[in-house]
Amino acid sequence: MRRTPHRLLRRPLAAAVAAAGLLGLLTAAPQAAPAPATEPVAAAAATTATVFYSTKTRDWSAYYLHYSPDGGSWTTAPGTRMEAACTDWVKLTVPLGDAGGLKATFTDGAGTWDNNAGRNYDLGTGNITVQDGVVAHSDPCAGTGPEEPEEPGGPNSASVYYATSTVGWPTVNLHYRPHGGAWTTVPGIGMEAACTGWVKRTVDLGSATGLQATFNNGNGVWDNNNGNDYTLATGLTTVKDRTVTASAKDPCAAEEPDTEAPTAPTAVKAAADGVAVVVTWEPATDDRGVTKYQVTRTGGTKGTVVADTTSTVFSDTGLEARTAYRYTVRAVDAAGNVSAESTPASATTGDKPTAPATGTPLGTDPRKDPIYFVLTARFNDGDSTNNRGGSQHEKSGNAANGDPMFRGDFKGLVQKLDYVKGLGFSALWITPVVLNRSDYDYHGYHGYDFYQVDPRLESAGASYQDLINAAHAKGMKIYQDVVHNHSSRWGAKGLFTPKAYGVRDAQWSWYYDEKDDAFTYDGLTVEPKSGKSYYNGDLWSTAEPSGNTCLNWGTPTGHTSPEGYRIYNCQWPSPTSGMFPKALYHNCWIGNWEGEDSRSCWLHDDLADFNTENAQVQNYLIGAYNKYIDMGVDGFRLDTAVHIPRTTWNRRFLPAIQERVTQQFGAAAAKNFFVFGEVAAFVNDKWNRGSVNHSAQFFTWKERKEYNADDEKAALEMYDYEQQQGTAAQPVSDNAFLKGNAYHAPDRSRFSGMNIIDMRMHMNFGDANNAYHNGKDSDDATNDATYNVVYVDSHDYGPNKSSDRYAGGTDAWAENMSLMWTFRGIPTLYYGSEIEFQKGKKIDCGPTCPLATTGRAYFGDHLAGEVTASDFGKVSSATGKVADTLAAPLARHLQRLNEIRRAVPALQMGQYSTEGISGSMAYKRRYTDAASGTDSFALVTVSGSATYTGIPNGTYKDAVTGDTKVVTGGTLAVPAPGKGNLRVYVLDLGGKNAAPGKIGAAGPYLK
């Protein structure tokens, strides 16, 4: 039965906990029933004080208490000598009469004093401890006197260790009751220092087999396991961060010296790519854990070179052309034990690329950069020679429209960078660039060769590197969409590719190419036997291929295709047929999208699901994406992030990204390399149907405990542990929130390395007000929501998981934009929304309808002509159709929003608060940076009126109208500006922090 905590303790303890900032870990009062007010302890506390003083950090020959009861006189110096109490403590009990406490100092009697840095100590009644300037209420020597509960003799005892590292208490008490017995008197018995970060206490349980326990600091702050108390067993138990470990090892026991070396790394492979070599290997094992690997390279003119890495993949760049290199790997543990050398692997480099080998990321805070998102193949066509329609060109209806699916390219993007800059965007998110392979793969999510850029996107003078360099030259970032979860149904070149899937008979000859061993697929080259296909190449056979692993190959399934053609077993990929090896690919279909199988099964038969917990798969992907990091991209958008366990992201992929960026460009660039994940939680609530493992904010956190060294086992352990912890026990953060009107340094120590797309706002953008209130409701569970990527619709869905592009109307679009550009997070726009392009059209219907009728239609027709941007949000010249596009109401609205946001740091990087504010979409934001001397404070209201109370006095200037208001009483009232309009009142702090006043010219909405 649940007990009710003592009423007299509940209110003051709650205040103490709130003041200590420990809500979430600690609760207001112990769940165990403390003594009623009539207990003798309370009576004694009214007349005496027993003062315990810690001798642990003192080396005095004697200890004296010099004191005066409240309202009374001081004792004669040096005071009254204190007596030994227990190890590291002395004590003295003093009479107080009717006084409610005493003033005190301590001295050695020979001129050395502890008077609390000149302030004296204010002490109360009862048992009081003073340790290193910290006052608490407890008896550190309790356990042998009459306060100890009377326990029957018996065979059982419990040794309890409690971790102090996360609570910061100088004194810890154990308040407990043996099963079936009575509770100790509040606050319990003092725990003893055990070792750094731990205290301990051994208690006699008599015949009881366990105990209920809570912990406190003796001064009103409790840890009672969120009101549930702790249930502890006999033997040695540890309690750390509310996690109980029974039959634990003594956390203070000296470990045996580690003399065992790790095993030698195995399966070392080296593959050359131009003048770079990627070295991979299987993880070594160690009794304590491997901390790093030493890679030794020999060959070339530089002799032997040794490099360290924490990953199991190493990219060696800048090598000599046409040179043989030899690599060996050793594993190293924390004690410095080094494994034997691995079997060597060799690779010979090719020619040095003629194009620039690398670029350099811009490396600035990503929150400064609004994002424009494009499907590269559908944005603008700069080179028609790389256009490709594929096997579905006619069937889809694209041929009739003269609209091949691969139409846009990097050259087209380079040509229109000024259009994007002229709208005011300084970051460009592009769809995946790796070589794809399927019948309808223009979008980039069917990766085949992850180490090769798709040639259907490149042109002479317009390679991917050229695009990156051109964007950087204009001060614009490139965020590359990357896929770790799956490959195409043809597998992944360099990892595993099936030899054949199915039967090529007369009815399938139009679709499947004849087997051609001489043909190498590159997406661009026509297969010579058919003379028409760019896609299927050598995959199909009229006879079962040798080495086939697919079950029942070639036998009819009993089903037909939409065209009426008979389908044979192995005609199409299946995870359960045996055609994909279990070690490298998962072998199941998803059954529950919010269940454990969502991270370990296939999404679709076109998307072969990688076994991302396999080291070989990890090495393949890490090595591939290192190539693009080296090219100088500014960040990664992580596709299907929710379908990979958080443990795998946190252990492997995210650290590998940070390590590579740091290695190539330095720690500052790594800090601002922007990684944001697509955690597709298509719900309107804070937690995705109650599943923490499938909620977007969950992926922004590091792991909270250690899991199995095996990644697959760790994924299952983490899933089960976090599901059991539930939503209420997830970590919380104030990184996005102001404290009153003050900005505070965010605590990113628990950040995983992955930011997120704000799926909750996206789902609720049926109207801006709904998106705003839903979005901010999740911010306390996100590590730092100021980094959230915020959009209305995308290449996948509109709000509320609509399959259509947003069609809420121009006024609603303007209101959405006004919110996104002033609220926390990074505003992001799907290409064409500036003219409501394809509004209401189905976003994707595959090859069953022409692309021209969808939300992924070709946009370049609206960009015809010339455009030159003089700055972000400013166009110096525009001719032709692109001039009309830039003159559209929403395009002009975006330009001014971007001007305003760029001029007010609080709107870019600021924390926010709604405290003391009335208004539907109204908030205050502030950003302070001592290093640059920046202090920016802004009051924002979107569409409706607002009143701000408790704000700093001073002069405020509206960035939209230039209106000036002088605040003297901490209150500012703002009339409603109208739908889509807003007001941004910036506090004038003078100097470089002066309010800018009106920014830009009045437009269709900002006026």
C-alpha cells in the first residue's frame, strides 16, 4: 500500500527541491512516513542543538565551538571544547533555552578560525552538521545509539552504496525500514564516505530479506525514487541515478591491474579511391574494453606513419598517386595494453583527381542559416545531356510531358544559387547525391554505390565539389541528405549485391535486361545489349544463377503484376527469401511501426534494410560519408533516423562524423557541423503513441547507462530499458528556455550529436497557432530545441501526414512563415513554397502518374531568366520568369523575414519564454554571448495582440514598423498586427547592441 508523506514536511521540502534545481531526480518529500510532530526528536530540537563539525579537511589538535544562542550572548573565546564523535567528526550539544537557533564559529584554540568567511554560521536546532562550509541537518555518526531502530538479531545485512556525483550532497542519510519492520527516525542514519563519488552504510536486517529506502541530505532535500521509494535486497547494492544494481561489485574496490591486451583486429581491408585509401576492420575484443586503434601505414616516400582512431574505419587521404601502401592495425585498451599486429592489407592508389580534392565547411553556428530544401533532380536543369527517364519514362506519363525524372542537376543549382540567396536563404539542403539504382530513383533514397556521386547530377565544370565550392563562395552552406538505414533493392556496391533476382521470360523482357557480364551499371550509360536501358544491366537471368541463396527461385508465386504478368519467386526482393545475407541485411518485415522491429526490419521491398549493428556495414557507411565530409559539406540530414537504434547512432555513426570533421577541419568546425535527423513520428502528441524509442526528442540524448558491448544486444537492451523507464523518467532540459529575462549558457554535455526535424510542429501546421503550441510542448524533452529544423511540408508529407502539398492559402502561408522565422528553431522551406508551387497536389505517386502533376514537379520553368543577388534577401537584378517568381507575395515576405532574422541575433540563436506574456503566439527571446559582446533581447507577437509584463525597462524599437516604445514599469502592450504580420520589438542596449529599428521596406504582409 502506498503511504502518505508527512504533511508538515511536504511544502517546505518542495520549495527546497525547486530551489536546488533538482526536480526530476529528487522529489519534495520522502515517500516513507517520517516521525509525527510529537516525537521526542522534535521536543529536543526546541531546547538543544547538537553540532557536528567535520575534521576531515582540518589538522587541528583541538576543536572549539564559539557560539551565541539567538538573542543571547557569545561564549568566552575560544568557546567550548568539542568531543570526538566518530571517524572524521567532533560534536557538542549546547542548551538554547527558548532560542530557535544559534550563531557559531569554530577554532583550534590557538588562533585559527573557521567563521564562514567572516559571516559566522547560522545554525538551527536538533542535529546539525558543518562540513567544508556546508550546513545540513543529520547525525553523521548515527547507527549505534538509541536512534537506531531496534532490530532482532539475524543472519541478514545490507551494504548500501549511494552515488553522490549527481546530487552534490556533502552529507547523505539513509532513511529505511527492513521489510515488515519500522522506519528509522527522519532523517535516518548518516552514510559514510566510501570513495570519490560514493557513500555507504551497512545495516542489520535481522531476518528480513530486504528493505525500503530513501535518501536525503539532512536539510530537506530527498531522493525517494520519484515517490516510489527504493526496494533493496540483502548483500551489496548500489544506487546511482535512480538505478538500483543488486549483488553489485564494490564500486570502491581497487580493480586488479589490467595486464591483458586486446585481441588483434581481424578482417582488415584496404580500398583505394584516387589518392585516398579507406581501411576497415572488425572490432577487437578486450576484457575491459578497447579505447582506440593504431593504424600503421608503410609505403611511399614518407616511410612509416602511425595514426590513432576510435572507429573501425580509417580514411587516409592526400597520398601519392599510383603508389602501393600497406596497412596494419593494433587495438589499445585504457591501460595502454596493445594487441598484436593484424594481418596486413594493401592497396594501390590511382591518379590524383583533377577537380579540387576538398572544400572547407563554413563552420558557423547553423542556427543563423535558414534552409532551402530542393530535390536536386527536380529543381533546375543546367545540362540536358545527363537527363534520364528510365524504364518507367513512358508508363509514368513523363515522356508525354518531355519531363524525364532525372532533369535537374548540380549545374542547374549552381546557376540558381543567386535565386536562393536572393530569397534570403544561406543553407541549401539537397537530396542524396550517391549513385542510386532502381526504376524510379531520381529522389536519391535508393543508394547503390555510396562511394560514387550519381553522374546524372554532375556535368563538366559542375561536379558535386564544384557545387559545394560555388555555394561556399556565396556564403551558403550545403547540407547533404544521407541514408544509413537502407540500400537499393540491388544492394550496395562494395558491400553486397545480389547476382540475380528472378526469371526473365518473354513477358518480362521489356523490363528486365538480359544478363550482361561486361556491363557495369553507372546510372548514365546505356546497356549495350538492350540498347535502351540504364538501370537493370546484369541482374536478370533465364536460369537459376550459380550460388543462388533465394528460396524457391523461379517458381510462380500465384500473383501477377499490375500489368498482368506472372510473378515468380525471387522476382522482387524479399527480406525473408534468403537473397540478402543476414550478417549484412536484416531479414524481416516491419510489423509494428512503433515497436522494436521498426529498427531491425525492412520498410519496403525497394529498400533493403542494412544490419547497421554489423561492423562491416558500419565501416562501409562511415567510409563513404567521410568522403563527403572531406569535400567540405556543412552538415548531414539523416534519413530514416528512427529506424536505426539510438545506441548505434551514439556509439558509431555520430562519433565517426565528429571525429572526421575534427580531424579534417578542427574542433570548431566539428561543433558547428549540423546533423539533423528525420525521426518520423507522425502523431500530434508529445510522445509517439507512448513509445519513447520512437519519439523525435529521444534521439537528441546520449545513453544513460552502459549496455552490452555487442551492438545488436545493446540495441535490444536499450529499447527495453527506455520503454520500462517510460515518458515520465526521460531527461529534461532548459536549454531552449530563458530564466526570467536572462539567457543562460546551455548545457550540451548530454547531447547525442543529433538534432532533429521538428515533426510535432510539422504535423500540426494545419495552422500556425496549433503548430506553435504543440511544438513548444516538446521542448523540455529535447536537448536543445533552438536547433530544431522547422518546416510546414516536404517531399514526403504535408501537415497531419497529408499526402498533398500544403494548400492552406497565401495568408496562412504568410502566418506560418512569420512564426517559423521568429520562433526557436531553424526555418526551412521546401522548394517552390514561395509561390505555393503545386499546392494541394499529391506529393508522390511513383510512376503511376506524371511527375508534372505532383508535388515533386520540375521547378526550373519558374526560374528561367537571369538573377543576381547583392546580399541575402536582396536582388540587384532579375529578368524573365524568375523576376515574376521573386515578385510573388510570399517570396517578398520571405526576403524581409530573412532580413529581419539576420539582423536580430535573438531570433537566430536565442532562448525563449512566455512568462508574463498574454497573446496566442507571443514570446520573448534573448541571446547573449560574452565573447563577442552580443546581447539581443526581442519581444515577438505573430498576428495577434500581446502584453508583456516583467520585462526590462528601456527603449524598444519594432523591426517591422520602426515604432519606438519606452518601457518604465516593466510592461509593454502591442496591438494585433493582423494575420501573417508580426511585431518584433528589440530592446535598445546601445553600441553594437543598439536596436536596428525598421528593417527593410513594407511588403504585402510585414507592414
